[in-house]
Amino acid sequence: MPGTVLEGGESVEIAIIGGGIVGVILAVGLLRRNVKVRVFEQAQGFREIGAGIAFTANAIRCMEQIDPAIVTALRTSGSVPTSDGNEDDPNDYLRWIDGYNQLREDDPYYQRMLYKIDAGYRGFEGCRRDQFLEALVKVVPPGVIECKKRLEKIEEQEQEKKISLKFVDGTMVEVDAVIGCDGIKSRVREIILGGGNPASYPHYTHKVAYRTLIPMDEAIKALDDYKAKNQHIHIGPNAHLIHYPVAGRKMINATAFVSDPNPWPNDKQMVAPGSREDIETAFAGWNPCVRNVVNLFPKKLDKWAVFDLWDYPAPYYNKGRICLAGDAAHASSPHHGAGACTGVEDALCLVTLLKQVNLSVQESGLSKRKALSLAFETFNAIRRTRSQWLVNSSRRVCDFYHQPEWANPAKWVKAETCFEELKDRSYKIWHFDYEGMIKETLKGYADREAGLLPASSRETSEH
Amino acid sequence: MPGTVLEGGESVEIAIIGGGIVGVILAVGLLRRNVKVRVFEQAQGFREIGAGIAFTANAIRCMEQIDPAIVTALRTSGSVPTSDGNEDDPNDYLRWIDGYNQLREDDPYYQRMLYKIDAGYRGFEGCRRDQFLEALVKVVPPGVIECKKRLEKIEEQEQEKKISLKFVDGTMVEVDAVIGCDGIKSRVREIILGGGNPASYPHYTHKVAYRTLIPMDEAIKALDDYKAKNQHIHIGPNAHLIHYPVAGRKMINATAFVSDPNPWPNDKQMVAPGSREDIETAFAGWNPCVRNVVNLFPKKLDKWAVFDLWDYPAPYYNKGRICLAGDAAHASSPHHGAGACTGVEDALCLVTLLKQVNLSVQESGLSKRKALSLAFETFNAIRRTRSQWLVNSSRRVCDFYHQPEWANPAKWVKAETCFEELKDRSYKIWHFDYEGMIKETLKGYADREAGLLPASSRETSEH
């Protein structure tokens, strides 16, 4: 799917705010379609951390559609299937395992498998976020991504002129449109929805996460060979532990999530100092394998408050020529492992639209402002329902993992009835019909261009 | 799909406990397949009441598979599509409408449509339960159904002999197998799972229901023509009102559901005297159309506590030659309107199996006891997951309808994100692949017969 070469044609100019995985993937896709783009990242370097991330096969197929170079970047950054590459059964699975009960004296490694869903061959690929981003950035020509650019304001002087971006360092840039890929604490979201609006800010999910990377040999000692080399979710009352292999299967990425009934003290600071003792307390009395893994966490480590946009979802993702994508639009808790995958779907929708915008401007003589507004209106219509569903669903599945019923044998039968729903929810994520989405996106834009659908009354205004 | 005529072959003898809709449908299907069956009903007459019931198109296709005479009975008992038969749009829909907010002074009938799902042409058909049952019973030859037979005990003297049913009136009957279609308060469930086991009894869902039938002309005055002639669910904080046309569109069946945080005083008695005032209080401040309908309820009426099997689901539906089906197995709250539909799916699975049982006994020489145990084991494996999902899902959708967020404008955007999930849940019910179920059922039974699947260790014992 090579980009159309716009010989002599002038492309719209897009600013992407935020140089994370979704922002850079979007930039790669736009460049491939000859859409002019600049990426502005507030940090000194790139925003991703050394934690693990996994992509579904479906998200990787979306990447392929955006630009095959993205898949190459993923694979060269040490991504591996989350299964152990067993020849008899090479597929990836989600495995939910009893973390709390069913101790067996004759086999200290025994944990009952509660449920398992087949995600197919290479159903998931895990890697380290920072390594993937580093590989992705190499695909982008120099000069496209600028760091240390923290957005302050978006100003639109006159409707048919460019939009001005003002950065905190005093510099200014003019573009035709802005896409906020600036993550959960998005400044672009705050600008679109308004300061003080609760939908402008993420809220606490009442779960805290502790992450670490564990060398494979130690993980095998703690869990046994099979569990260490394969993705597992150990569930039980008020907490769960998830792990899967990363870094060419030399390590496992392990994350412990713990329910927290209390408010989080500081909305601006989602990371606080934590200790292994916190997790030891949460997993006291759990299966020895789980406690073995907990013992491999560092004594002092960060405690991540999980925030999302569940309490007050954004009522719209677009306003005139400004749009939100990825976590900026729909930051979810990580319990489906599908937040970034959904951002990749967003990017596929946006590159499809912005290629059409250039065609409209060059061939139909539509104004850039009008074409971009219609494109973002279409994006909102196509993407909002599914992505908000994901935010809800991610909360729901964690509620299932943390059911207090797991600690009550009389409630076990009921607790296990959750798995049919977990399966349906996983399938909805995995089996996403992205080709259908592309068709709907093109039709939605064409219908709006033809005036068949009412245009939004939301337009950019000064903030 | 005519039944196989078993010339000279001896059929197994089945007792169905409970002469409700599911029990009689099952009996009709067994008779059509030349399976000997008797139905024992505890009441003087038939157990269904004059309230409305709707079947999905899918459930009606299942009835067609069981015996086309069932569909004829449905249609002759005054069933109508829940839509208004509009030629421009003849399909049936589920419609969720704002019952609480969005008052408009210039149009007292205005209520915002929140969401609508297309169920297709004749997607639902509504009728009165008592009229349908009456028509169904006419399909059954005289002598098959016996009333005033309340089951007391099930006894199995020796493994290869018949099972004895003892009734409260002192009579006894011997059969090869027992299927409990005896509804939410099932005695057969109590016998299988044990007296005192919380899974043997239904529990309170903390919702109460008030039902009435309203003549169509009065409904039109209350709601307007369109709403009265079409199914609508009016939702709002802690309550909802659902109605649809019944009885050849001469009346609407209206049910008000109200959340109740208190315990229900008496587990044995799910109906208590209520009054229109109770509902007036619950719907105070709601849209005038909703209050108009509430005013048409009788001043004194029954209050139905909604019970279900959510808290303690049955861990299995079968034990030896005894099996549970319909509400006896998985009584759910009525909020998907799919409880009876799921019972019809159960009946289709059971008639498929019992036809095979007769073939096994006559052709393969399998013992009746063994064949019946394998059949019920298969039934449990095929039906339990889906039907328990329905129990959970029915609770979940009512939670969505009653979200307190509907009363808080700042939470409206969030409240409306529920509809994607409502759609998925409805599709899972409507688009059930019953042909796939029949194939899986036949394969499951054949595999068990061939010893490919482990047989259950649960056998009938004396109670």
C-alpha cells in the first residue's frame, strides 16, 4: 500500500503532539502517504520507559497497513511471541491461573489453570517499550521529531489561516491541524475540553502497579519452566500478577496489581516510592509460586498509580482541526494489554483519513480547514465507541481478576462464570475488523464531504 | 426434521417435572422423536400466568427445529412482532429511551432515544404466557401431562433399574430418567445439589417488578402512538419501565422494575402485595410519559421480587440420569428477555440428545442408564457456560439501566458508553448458532459414547 505521490500538490501540515509509540507510528504512516508532519515531544528524549509491552496479532496487522517498516522496527527491537515457541503448540494463549488456592503439598509448583484462550500463532508479541520506540524513531527522517517542546497553547486567528502552536519555551509553530498523541496527561485534551472539566484529566482506578524485569533463570526457579516461559495471569482476591517473556526470552516482565480502596494523594504525580513489602502484604497467603516471584522484585521500587479516563470519558475526540488519538483520547487501565493496540487502530484510521484530505484539497478544491474538520469528525465517529468500550472493559476484567470471591470456596463456581465474558471481550479486541474500519472511514469521510452527514458545530477557538 | 420411527424399538422413558413452557416444549419435541415422556405438574392447572413474554427470532427458529407445531402454537396464541408493523421499517428493535431527563416543554411526549438495536424482521414476538401454554398443551396427546403431582423424592434402587419418583400425594412412578423443568424454585435442583446448599435455591436480585396489561388506546394517550406500538425501555436512576404490544396489539404489557437495597423478607414467597404508590415514588420526577404509564397501573397490585441463581450458580446441571433445564438450571433475572429463549435452546439440545440415546440403546446395545448419563453429561458441557453467562449478563444490563449516573449530567457521557456492551450482549443472545450447538451436541455425545471424553463421576443416589 504505497503512499500516493502528490507531484506538485501541496500537503496539509500536521503537528503531532507527543513522541510516544502512537505518535511516532502515526508520523511514520503520514510520511509514507506524503502528508507533511512534525512531532513535538515535551521530554528531553523519548517518552517511553523500559517496561514491557505486548501487541496483538491484529495490532501488528494494522501496523503493516500503516507502514511495514513499523513491523520491521518491532521485530528488530527484540519482540518475541509470549509463548515458549513449543513446536507441538506454537500458539499464544492468555492463561488465567489460580494464584490463591489449591495448594498441593506433593507438587509445590502446582497451580490450577482456570482458563486459557487461544490467540493463534504469534497472537501476541512482547518487547520493551523503549527499545521499540528507539527502533521506530530510526524510520523517521531527521528533523521531523523535536524534543523539549512542551505545548502551552493552540491559537486559531482566522478560520482559513493556519493554527498556531505556542510552546512553553516561547517558540511558535504554524500548522494546518494538530493531533494530540500526548498520552494520559494530554495537554491537547485539556485544550479541547477545557481546563477544570473533569473529562480533561485522568482519574485514579484504585489499583497500583509494581513492575520489574526478572532474568529467565530466576523466573524458572520461582515458577517452573513452563510458567516462566509463557504468559500467565495469577488471579486472586484484590490483586493479580501478570508476566510474560521479553527481550528475546532472556527476561520476564512481571507486574503486580493491587487493589487500593483509598484515594491517591496527588493527581499530578502518578508514581510514588514503594517497597517490596507492599506487595508481600498484598500477596500474603497466596500460592508459593506467586510469593517466589514477589521475592524477586527489588526491595525499593516505584509504585505506579493506575489512572484512566473511565470516570469522565471525553465526550468527543475532535474540535475543528484539533484531534486526540491514543491515550490522549482514551487512556485505559492496562488489564486487556490493548491500550497501545487501540492507539495503533487510531493511527490507521487517521492515516487513511489524512491521505484523503490531501486528495480532497488537491483534486476537489476543498479548503484545508474544511477537509481536516471533516476528517477529524469522521475519526471521532469511527473510533470513539470502540475505544471507550475498551476503557470500560479494562476496568471490568480487573474487577473479575480481583474478585473477593476467589478467597471464598462457596463462591468459586460463581467467580469462574466470568471467563465466558473474558473470552468475548478478548475476542472483540483480537478479531477487530480493521479492513471494515478502513472502508467505513473512507465512506464516512466521503459522505461528510458530499454533505450527506451533518457536520459538527464544534470548531477550534482560542484557548 | 421428522422423528425417526423406532419400529419395534423400545424407547427410554423420560419424566419431565414441571409443565411450564419449557417443560411442555421439551415434551412436544420428545414425542415427535418417539421418545416416551410424561410431564408432572404440581399445580392444579398450568403454571404460567397472564403476563407477557417475548421470544427472539432465534428462539423461534429453535422451536421450529424442535417441532414446527410449537411455532404454530405460538402464532395462534396471539403472538405479534413487538414493532408496529410499519411498512417502511418492518423490523423489530430494542429501544432504550431517556426516562428521566431531557424534558421539553414544547412537546410533552418528547423523550430522547438513547440507543436502538435492529433485531431484524420479526426479531421478537410477544404473547401472553398463559395463552401460549394453552395452545402448546393442545399439541400434546391426552394423558402425557398430569397435574397436581408435586415431586417429593427421587430414588434409585439399583443402577440398572428404573428411577422411582415419589410424589407428595403418595403416588409413585418409574422412569429411566428425570428432567427438572420445574422452574426457579426447582425441587429437582434441590434433590441434585442437596438440601441446605445455597446453590439449591434462588436468591434476591434486589429488584422488584410490577406488571400490568394496558389497553392500547390508553397506552397511546400516555406515551404517544409510536412509543405505545413499539417496544421501549425507559431508563433512569434506580428503576426502569419496559413495555411492548401483546394480544394482537390490543394491549401493551408494561413492567416497572425498581431497585431495592433491602433484603427480601421471605425467600419462600416471592410475591407480596404492592401498590401503585410504590411505583409512583420510584418514578417521581421522571419524564411525564413514564409517569402517565405508571398512573395506568392498578392501585393495588402484586409486587414481584426478582430472584435468580446468580449468587450461587449450580456447579452442574446433571447427576446420573437426572438433569435440570430452563429456569431450574439457570433462572435469570428477566432483563434480557431471554430466560425462556435459553430454555428453548436447552430443549433443542435435550431432544437432540435423547433421540441419540434411543439409537444407542437400540442399535449399539448401550444400557439405558449409561446412555442417559452420557447424554446429560453432554448437556451439561454444552449448555452450562452460555446459560450461566445469561444469568450474569441479565444482572449486568439491569445495572446499566439503573445507573445512578443517569441523574447526574456530568456523568451522562460515561453512562451512555454502556450501549456498546448492551449491543454485544444482545447479539450474543440473538445470533446464537444453534446449528453449531446441534453439531457440538452430537459430537460431544458420540465422543463420550466412544469413551473419548472422561465420564462424570456424579451418579444418582438416594435422597
